[in-house]
Amino acid sequence: MATISRTIRTRYTADEMRSYISSMIEQRKELRAVRNGFSWQESRLTILTRFVTGTVDLEDYCVVLDLQVSLLGKFLTKRLESTIDSEAKKLKE
């Protein structure tokens, strides 16, 4: 199992980030099939899918990712890390 951990500084509040992440989950084709594996509890997004489990914790101006990629999803790790890093750059602009 691979672990992806990131702390991302943003220019957005926790509420703004929650709205942004929720809309990304709805809009991205590759997430539509697993969107039932996402659940919010206040400012924490819990992810429970066949390939990825973990949490995304939101604070004002900060996002903390703690994700575990299963052996089945290991082929996704590099792409997932690349996508996270790319999106993180956008959040700082």
C-alpha cells in the first residue's frame, strides 16, 4: 500500500475549499463512478473506494491530505500525485 500525504497552503477558506472539492468530484469523469465513496463530516472529507482510502482535512488557507492507495490502485499513485501537485499549484495562485 502506498501513502500520499500532503499539506497544501491555499488562499481559500475551508468553506471555499469544500465547495471547490465538491464541484470537482461532481465534474470529473474519472470520479463519477466512485463518488459514493466520498462523504463530508464538517470540514473533513472521508474517501473510501476500492483504490483509495483516507481523509482530506480542510482548515482556512490549508488542506491536509492523508491517502492510502491499495495494491489494486497502485498503478494510479504517480498519476494521483501528479494531479494533486498540479491542483495545489492552482490553489496558491
